[in-house]
Amino acid sequence: MTDSFTRLFAPIGAAALSFFAAIGRAAIFAGRALLAAVRPPYYPARFVQQLLSIGYFSLPVVGLTALFTGAALAQQIYVGGERFNAASTVPAVTVIAIVRELAPVLGGLMVAGRVSSAMAAELGTMRVTEQIDALVTLRTDPFQFLVAPRLLAAIVVLPILTLVANAIGVMGGYLLAVYRLGFNAASYLETTRDYLEVTDIVSSLVKAAVFGFVLALMGCYHGYHTSGGAAGVGRATTNAVVSAFLLILLANLVITVLVFG
Amino acid sequence: MSPAPDPAAMEERNPGAAIEIAGLRKSFGEKIVLNGVNLGVRPGESLVIIGGSGTGKSVLLKCILGLLQPDSGTIMIDGIDMTEAPGGDRADVRRRTGMLFQGGALFDSLNVWRNVTFALTQGRARKGRSMRSLAVELLAKVGLDESVADLRPAEISGGMQKRVALARAIASRPDLVFFDEPTTGLDPIRANTINDLIRGLVTDLGCSAITITHDMESARRIADRVAMLHEGRIIWQGPVEMLDDSGNARVDKFINGRTD
Ligand SMILES: Nc1ncnc2c1ncn2[C@@H]1O[C@H](COP(=O)(O)OP(=O)(O)O)[C@@H](O)[C@H]1O
Ligand SMILES: [Mg+2]
């Protein structure tokens, strides 16, 4: 009885233990990276370069995601609300859903898909080709040179991307509501403004900063710890994206419950 | 085409560094790679390590450099134990150290001249013009001309990458140098340029050097002493003049390339 019980649950326990061990290793990695970020030497040029590659080049993807999602959302709220004679809630519900949840979360996921994978692949390749070892022998701390600029840039740039996504997402809902569902343009915008609160925007930006941290951390962590040649780089890339996705969704849940619960 | 010993450098001849390795062990999981290595290098001496592929020669160098943590044993560099010295002391040793990796390990996001001067700039874009001309000087020492300076590592051949990496390793004028297969992939003429360069670092500048090679021609030109690594241990070491009379069957087999 005890025996079969053990046999059933031991693997689950082992998996849980290794999960928490992995979280612990990632946390230590994050601590080292943040410490490296505040200690000189600094690499401002590399920081700016990361701002561009994470932020600027993600704009099209994040913008389109917000546009399509905002429009689809408005359509669904309209159809759903009509059944309760509440179709007029479209602007209010759209703006709240976009700003509080969809823009930061979908934006974070899209950027994670683009950026965590690229970071893991680049650092992973540097690891397996001994470029990271070479950095150390040339007296350069890989955490300062590689990890810190990526982490800081992602933390700074995700909130900016999310602001843009908020605006475009609301605009997507507006365009669909006005041009397809026949809403009055001026009153749509007025309702939007009335229902949008400062807390919504602040929580949106805080979420974005956290997601930026998470997605850069996962990219760098998995890249830095790559082993096993080209196949290892492939594994690191997959693991970076999957773990970034899961952690972003988990962090979103936690922040939502804390702020709005 | 031996590198002309330039007088300025002669004056500031290095004292060289002493390395003393004792009882070094390193395993990866079940696989024992180094199984009690004892080895010494005197200041200003050139040691060549030979041994079959996969015997742990590169692992040995990485342990000395502190890139891999050995399971046990000590590695003393000028009296500092690299396996347990505080980070600051190890950084002081690194400041005097140059390393050529087996695969070159050039930074593919930087062009050739920024790679070569990395030990001086730490990757920052300062003193661009003087750094570039320094890089061109160093490239000339490894037999490369200025035209490669602005290319990316991916745009040059493997043999050229190796020589760029060698130029990068010696850019900060280290007095302790490690070369992992410096002539692999080079034609005999270019290989000789590199052999002469390494010999010059030792003879003219007083560096201590550890070089790994499979190339016996190169070993004979570079070495003061030769050591052979086999099954995790140094099975023979002696002056390079003794290489042909080592009295060790494995060494004979290795240097004559016999397969029996
Ligand atoms: N980071 C590592 N993880 C696991 N095994 C390794 C690692 N580095 C080297 N090895 C193993 O150690 C052995 C010696 O490798 P190496 O020192 O590169 O050989 P060589 O003498 O050809 O330079 C090989 O069997 C290699 O597979
Ligand atoms: Mg090797």
C-alpha cells in the first residue's frame, strides 16, 4: 500500500523538486546579473543596441497583435453584450481588457517568442563555441557584457512597447466599432476615456516591466547554460521560449490577483 | 620570417611565470578525464603537451585558466593557487595571461580588429584609431595583412580565424601564454610563421608558454620541454632533445604516427 503510494507519487515529487531547483538556479542567476548591472564597468553602447533589437524591431509585431486583438475583442463584446442589451459596454470593456490584460500579456508573449529565443540562441552559440570562456580570459565578465545589457534593456523597453500596444489595441476596437458596428466615434472615445483609470495603466506598465525581466532572464539563463553543440543550442532556444511563456502567464496571474483581487 | 625582436620589447623582458600542477583530477559524470596530473613549467620555459585526441589536453588548459573547476588537486601560478584563490588574485593572474582556444573562439559579433584588441578595450569603442592600428601591427605578426582587419570572423577562413585569435591572445603582452593547437588547419609555411612567433615570445620576450599540438614539427620548434598526456596522466616528460630517445613506447608510437 505504502509502496504503490510511493511509486505513484515519487516521480511527481522528484519533478517538483527539480522544478524548484531550477527556479532557485534561475534566481541565483538573476541575482548575479542584477549585481553585475549595478557594478562598473558599464556598457551603454550594448544597452542601446539591445533597446533597438528588443524594442524597436518588435514594434511591428506587437502593434499588429494589438490591432487585431482589439478589433476581435470589440466584435465579441458586441455580440456577447447584445444578448443582455448591453452592446454599449463595448468601449469600456475593450479598453479595460486591452490595458489590464491583453496588451501586456500578448505583447510580452510575442516579444518572448522573438527575443528569448534569439538571446538563448546567441548566448548558447557563444557558449558552445567557447566565446564566453574567451570573454573570461580577456577579463570581461559575461554577466556585465552579455546578460546585464539584455536584462536592463528588456525591463525598460517592454513598458514602452506596451504603451504603444495599449493605444493601438484601443484603436483596433474603435475602428471596428465605428466602421463596422456603427458606434458614434466621439462618444466611443469619451466612454473609453471615462472608464480608463490610472491604476489600469500603472498595472499594465508594471506587468510589462516584469515580463521584460522574465523573458530576458529566460533567454540569457538558458543560453548561458547551454551544452552539447548545435543540438544543445536548439534545446536551449526551445526551453527559453516555453519557460518564458509559462512564467509570463504565471506572473500575470499573480500581479492581477494582487492588484485587482 | 622570424619576428624581429623589437628593442623596446627586449628592454621590458618579462620575468615569466611559474606553474606547478599537482594531483589534478577532473571527471565529467562517470567519465574520468584527468586522473592525477603532475606538471611544472619554469619561468620563461616553453612546454608542449602532446597526446591523442580526447585525452583531456584542452580540459587541462581550462582547469589551469580557472574556466573549469577541477575535482581535486592544486594549480599554483607564481605561488597563487588558482583553484581556491580569491577572485581578485585570479584576475591579477588573468591580466598576465593570454589564451588561444582550439576553435579560435572569436566574437562573431565584432570585426577582426575589435577582436584583436579586446583584451585592451574590453569590448568598448574607445581609442578607435590607435586600437585599429595596433590590431594591424598584431595581425602582421601572425602573417595577416590589413585587408582582413575590417572583416567579420565569419568572412575569413578557419586558418585565418586561428591566426586572428592568436593575435588577440598576445595583444595585452601577457607573460604567460596558452595555445591550444595553434597550427592545426594551417599550411606548413603559415604554420612556421606561427611556430617562430611562439618561439619568439619565449626566447625574446621571456614568456612562459604551454602549447598543445599534434603537429610534431611544430612541437620540435616550439618546445623546451615536452610532456605526453595519456589516460588522464602525464606518462612522460623531458627536454625536447630527448623526444626521440624517450624510452617510452607510447611516445615513440605517437611521434612516429604508428598505428600498431
Ligand atoms: N564540458 C564538458 N562536458 C563534458 N565532457 C567534456 C567537456 N569538456 C570535455 N569533455 C570530455 O573530456 C574529454 C577530453 O576532452 P578534450 O580536453 O577536449 O580533449 P583533447 O585532448 O582532444 O583536447 C573528451 O572525452 C570530452 O568529451
Ligand atoms: Mg583539444
